Amino acid sequence: MIHTRSLISAAFGLALLAVPAAAQELTIGLSMNKTGPLAANGTTNDVAVQLAVDEINAKGGVNGMPLKISVFDTAGDPKQAVTATRQFAEDDDALAIIGPFSSGECRVAFPVGEREKIVQISNASSAPGLTEGFDYAFRNTSDELTQFKRLMTAMKSHDILPKNVAIIYATDEFVSKSLGEQAYPAAFEAAGVPVVATVGFQLQAFDLAPQVTELKKANPDAVAIGGTVEAVIKVVREMRRQGMTARVLTSGVAADPGLAEKLGADGEGTLYPTYYYHKLNDQVLEFQKKFGAATTAAGYSKTIPQHADASAYEVVYILAEAMKRAGVTGDPSKLAEERTAIRDQLASMKDWDYAGILGKEYFGENGDAVLPTHVVEIHDGDFQLLESVTE
């Protein structure tokens, strides 16, 4: 039987009163991008995390103890991500860490967590290979190469695989560069789709007309854009201004629930893969309702969670379940031992038969989550699910 949220709630003591305020607290660190260049995807992650913490604590906490979140805003700076990991491990006595947020941050902070022997679970990073070689590094995401290969699989099954493609990507952001130089070329090669042009640009570039002109000369059947939501919008608008009608393909980095509205008619036919589809089922819609109420109460206009919000919310539940299974006590003298016990439980997550708002999942041997890929298409100003792919 799938380990659903209702079963998790029961395990935490559904019939119990909320944990007493005086009980030993179990600290989890949250390394997030509240500000900085990737804040559009990260600024409400703390709201999602606190929502999960409040739900768990209201049902008895973990092993009778409340969860507590310690927050560090790295602003997307890898150096600050290293500082955050050290602070959580050495000063805050955290049992585990949610984050770092971005791929660039994970690249430098994962080795620090390994030395400190504290679990870090990124809720947003997606560049391939970041967890390889580490025992304490996990990601509750699916890497971009896996996601994009599955996009190619879905396009092929629907007989819409492009004849050829051009790639345009941001050269000054880690995951966008990884998309343009690694994930996209590898996925297209595997699918037998020729790449007829590759063009780079900087995120802060005011005018992308020269770069798009290069794309137009190649006359591609489709254009794959590697960049943030704002970058995708800027490229697509310039493409349409120059009369390019090529289908747009992008990645989970741009899987913003507001993308269809922001692109308008220019976005018709845009396809992207994502491990979190905000219209998937009733469980997801219920989470969104609670998230919207929480963000509104916190003064945000954003009411629909993005993939990083959903992943962060789910990480809290995953860590809580790992703590429960590890018999965590919160005893400071057992901190190192209990951090490792949490790691061991996460490594055996496949045996849990766990499912949440991201679907049925577990961490694979490389520390990355094994998740379904939802291929989404923008049609008539809204989103529709083209296909969910698991292989």
C-alpha cells in the first residue's frame, strides 16, 4: 500500500494534541533564495516549509517533539550557501538541511555537508551529477537531462518530435549554462534531432535581437531555451517579434504556473517537462489551497506554488518520516549519531512505499529522487498535460 499523507499523519499521532511548547525541539535548517537572481522561484519556499512544519506539529510532531526551522537566505551566492551549511551544522545543531537551492550552490555546499556529516536535501537544483560521490547529499528533484530526455520521449510518442532544433541559453547562470551546453545537446543527440544553431546570452541583456537573429537564420523547427522564467519570456517575445514561428521548448527551471499568462498568445505550443504539475490531482489542488492561504496571510500576492515550493514542503514530510523511523530523540549528545541515522533512512526510502504531492518517490543510489516527469503544453493561454513519463 502506498504510504500516503494520511498514513504519515497517523504515524505522527493524529489523535494526539499538539506537542507541548516546552518539548525538546528538532531543528531543520532551510538554505533558501529569499532574495537574489533566482528569488522568483525561491522567495516563498519558507512559507511552504513552515506550512508543513505547522501541520506536523499540530499532529504531535516527530516522536512527540516539535519541528523547528532555522532559515538562512543565501541570495543565490554559493559562498553564502557554504556559510549556511556550516551555521546549521555547527551553531544551530540542526539534524538536517533543506537546500541548498540552486545547482551552483549545491556544487560547493554539498562537500561541506559531507565533511560535517549532515544531510542536505536540495529542493530546486537540477544540473546533472551534483549528488554523485556523496553520502549525505540528496535532491528532491529530477535532473534536467532526465527530464528533457523524457520530453523527447513524449514528443516522439505524440508524433511531434522536431526535425531540427536551435538552442539559446543564458551563459551566466549555472543551471541555464548546464542546460545549453550539456543537457539539451545530450537529449537531442539521444533522440536523433540535429542541432542547427547554438547561441548564448546574458540574463541581464536588454536587447536579444542579435541573438534571436542568429536563431532565425538557422530556420529551426523548434527552439530550446535554457534560462529563468524571465529569460524565457524575453527570448520568446523577441522570436515572435522577428516572425519566428518555431515551437518553444524549455525546462523545469521555467515551470512557472504563471508562464502561460505571461507569454500570452506568444506561448502557444510551448512544451516543458516538470516533476511538479500544479493541476495534477486533488491532493495537489488541496496543497495549493493551503499554500495560497498561507502566502496571502504572509502578505504575498503569489498564491500558486512553484516546483521549488512543492518540493520544499515535501522534504519536510520526508525528513519527519526519516526522523521517526530513525528514532530521533533530539538529545544533543546523540546529534552526530542521529544525523547519520537520518541519512541511512533516506538511503533506504525505496522500502517506505512513500507518496506525496510529487507522486510516489524515493531516493536513488546517486541521491537524486526518482520521480515521474509531467510533460506540459501551453494551449489557448492555459496548461494541459500532454503525458506523464516514468521511464
